[in-house]
Amino acid sequence: MNFEDSVLGMETGLGMSSLTPMIRQRAKPVIGDGNLVYDEDWSDPEILRFEGYLYSRSSVDSAASEPRDRGTVSDKQLIVPNHAIDIKVHDRIIINGDTWRVTGMPAADQNPFTGWRPTLVADLEQVTGGG
């Protein structure tokens, strides 16, 4: 058994066996004069399949001040056991048919003593309802 299996609990049968399949979508850049990116094209996004889980922070807020325009904003954290997964701000994450948007810079914290990076963590947001 290697160190990573030991830390993830593989030797005890407590490994991450309940990860959820997810899809990352990334828009293609729309490039204008001077090779400047001025928009995103979501018509044919770049797709990446991976597994991870959501950490519920139980944060819900109203998206507008008018009652008829109210939407619900939910915040969660995405945790992926592969610290090198390619996830960036503005990517869309599809989880069980629900679409979330990456709102924070993904981080792969590193142990200063061993250099080990156990996971990648990213903030997600989902807005539902409203009009």
C-alpha cells in the first residue's frame, strides 16, 4: 500500500467510495481585435468528466429586492480528490442535472511539511427562480 491509499483510508475500507460523477463545462473564448477576449461562447463548451463531492455550507440568499424577482442563491464547496483537476473560475459544474458556477479561485492547499496536496476545493453558486 502506498502513502496516498493510507491517507485516503483505503486500507480500512473507508476510502472515498461515494464520490459523485460530475461534468465541468468551460466556454470557449470569443476573440476580437488585437487578440483580446471579449466574451464567452457557451454553444459548444469544453467538457471534462470527473468525480468529487459537495460540501454543504447551508447558505441561501435572495437574489433581488423585489418579491416577484426573487431568486434563490445557494453556495456550496466542491471538493475533488484530484488536486490537479483543471477547474477555473466561471466554469460550470453539472451535478445530477443541476448546474453550478465556479465563483472562487480553486485552491489545492499544500502541507508545508510533506508537500502533500489532498484535494482541490472550489466555491460554487447556483441561482434558481426569479424572473
